[in-house]
Amino acid sequence: MTDAFTLFERHVNPGLAGLLRFTGLDRVESHAEGPYVWDTTGKRYLDFLGLYGTLNLGHRHPKVVEAVKRQLDRMPMSVRVLVSEPTARLAAKLAEITPEGLEMVFFGNSGAEAVEAAIKLARAHTGRPTLVTTEGGFHGKTMGALSLTPRPQYQDPAKPLLPGVRVVPYGDLKALEEAMDETVAAVIVEPVQGEGGIRVPPEGYLRGVRELTRRWGALMIADEVQTGLGRTGKLWGVEWEAVAPDLLTSAKALGGGVMPIGACVGRPEVFSVFKENPLYHSSTFGGNPLAAAAALAAIEVTLEENLPQRALEVGAYLMEGLKGLAEAFPHLIAEVRGRGLMLGVEFQDADIGALVVAELAERGVLTAFGLNNPKVVRLEPPLIIGKEHVDEALSALEESLKATEKALEGLL
């Protein structure tokens, strides 16, 4: 029988298979529990990637799994011509826990779908065509979301994209002000850039975006797909500056690491288009009962276990260790940065980062580089981890840095 990796390479994505082989990850996953994953050879990995910030609760959190099993036995999919109770309750819960004024929810199946909904709602509400995004921003790869993800490697093969998009430097309020005019429907921004290399904006930036959008009658869209539900040390990243956007997108961790789900939460007036046209935007599977049950359980666990605070405390411990390694290996590491358990290690060169990722995998720790900044290796472990897991990862990273150092010496 042909092995799964060969089948993946042959029928799914040969380019990705080659990259996995280069980084020593040409393995097949078997099972997972908490912060750990096992491959089919029995090797155990500490998951410090967390499916790009999805696994806030770790793998197979028992409360989420049980909620999905209960719903599976009851009714896994909605018929759509009747109201789904889990979907309605999840919408009410999101209205309760998101920033003030956000009361309406559109459900999709991913972060990209949540962004697509935000784009359509912003244009419908304002009657304006222009959208403003930021350099290094990542909002998804569907056509609308891709138009707001300014990276040639992803955009160029798919052009022409959505017209009317302006790109400004992240964290630069002056540049944003110069880009604003009466045609701007919305500005979309991540509270901390994920794929852009774990970039934290200057203090006051989010408040400044909020002020500028209000001044020009435009909407502020907060893309919380990666930052949301405790990842940065607050339930939502915008809470660091007490900002309430007009629209907020969520996905990844919302499904509790068990089901895919995306949500666009917004002010009632922005959703008014649905009063005249209830089917203006829709999704067959969006917010289905299984995904909604998972999300309700995930939110419950996040709040009951105070995971945002845990992300702050354990994240500070991890950051301290990373800074120590940066001081010990300045010729390899340029900078460490981030918030909570959304941290990045920027290497002097992307090739160095790739070698470190491979060495970490060899030592049983999973990481990856930022899609928009390959010099940065991101660390987004489950928020349930303890200091013992951090020590395990830091030890592996130190050994990996030493091995990379030796490999580079051999190339000189």
C-alpha cells in the first residue's frame, strides 16, 4: 500500500511536500492530545505552532470534544429553513463577549470567509468602493481577502484582484491619514500582525485607526482571526487599547481546535442590508450546529480557565527565555517580539530560520515561519501549556541554535 506522504505529494501539493521534506517534517501525523502530537512512527512532538494560533485549548480538549459528540448524536447539520439553537446561542454569546456595540453575527467556515463578509458589509453599508489594508497584513486567500493581503507571491498569479484597495505601512498613522478620503469604505487591521512576522504596533495605533475611520465616516475592521480569544493576553487584541471596531472577524481558535468556523461580528446598523435582503450573503455550512457547539464549549473553557491571563503569564516566561537566547546567539537572532503567547523570533536570514525549524522538528518541537515574513519563526503554542512545556521548548531551541551554528560554520 502506498504511504500517505507519497499520496499527499502525488495528489495534493508536491511543492509543500518538498518543503516538509527539507524541514524534516516528511512524517505522517497519527494522533494528538493536549500540547502534543505523535507521528505514525511513534515520535512525539511538542506543538508550539498550534495550527497557526488555532489550538488555544490544545488538541482534543475533552469539553469541546464532548460538546461536538452530543450535537453529532442530536443533529450535525442544519436544514437552514428552521433555526439552529446552537447557532443562535453562539451568536448571542459572541455579542456578549466582543467589544461594546457588536451585536450581530455572520457565520462562515474560516477566517477568509469572515473577511469576505466584512468586505461586503462595509461596501453595502457605506456605499463606498475603497478598502485600506496594511503592508505585511494577512487576511486570507479567497479573492476578496487575498486583495487585502499584499504579497506578490500570492496575489500575482490570481490577478486581476478586487479593485479599489490601498496599502499603507503597518503602524503608521500618518500614512493612513494620507490614504483616507470620502471613498474609503473600511480600514482592515490586525491588532498584532501574525503572518507579517508577529509585529506589535506602536502604542496608540489602534486608537488612531479608530479615530481616523470615524472622522472620515469609514468602518474599522479588526481582523482577530489569529489574535482573538486570548492569544495576546486579552480576550480580543483590540482590548489592549480599549477600541471597539465596527466589524470584528474571528475564526481559528473559535472552533476549539475541533471544528472549523469563522464569524464576522458587527454593529447592527452595519448589518442593516440583511433587513431588505436576508440572503445578501450566506453560507451553506457557516455556523452549522456541530461547529457552533464546539465554539460555545471553546468560549466556555477560555473564560472558565482564564486563558488570556494564562497566556500573559506563560508568555512572559517564554519571552524571558527567548530574550536570553537572543543575547547568546546575536549572530543568528535579530529580535524577539510579540504579546502573550503570540511570539516571533526574527533571524538574521530566512535560511537560518529554516534550518532552526528543521532542527527543532528533529528535537520534537513543531514551529513554522510567517507566511509574509519567512525570516520570522512564530511560536503560538496552546494557551493551556505550563512552564514545564516552555522549558522543554527552550531547551530544544538552544540545542537547535547550536546545531545551526555548527552547520553554518561548515558552509563557510
